[in-house]
Amino acid sequence: MQKSYNQLYKESGTTLSYKDWRKREDEKMASFDAIPSPNIKDSANYQDLQKDLLVKQGYKTEISNKTVFGLNKYYLIIGGVLILSAIGYNIYKKRKS
């Protein structure tokens, strides 16, 4: 026997009001059924809201020439020079012996 929404709401122990909880549950069920949730993507401000959220989360929209794969390019250059000098020193050491 399937429980009613009222019983499920009481068992969930949520702090949301019944109306908000029911709306959230309906949206969850719609996402499971691959039915688009109403009024979310249809709003005119959806794109603006999405961009604002990305910016608030730290998403950078401008391209920076100071990093390569997320690392500062100066650190990569210094690391490359150190590795090449270590390889060169080992080759020099082996030829001298």
C-alpha cells in the first residue's frame, strides 16, 4: 500500500512547509520522469540567473594568459628549467666518468 503525501511529509522530518516540500517532491519526480519542470527554464531571466550563479561560485568568464592547465606559467618555467638542469648535470656527470 502506498503512503499518502501527508504521511510522507510527516515522516521526512523536514523543516519546509508542506507546500514547499510538495513542490520540491513534484520537481524531483518530474526530473526522474524526464519531464521538464515548469517555469524554471521558461523564465526570461533564467540565463542571467545561471550566469550570476556561476560567477558567484568562482567561474571565470575572462581568459587569463597567466596560467597553463590552472598552474601559473612562471612556476612551470622554473620547474622545467630545474628538471632540464638536473638531466644535463646527470649527463655531464656520466660523460666525465
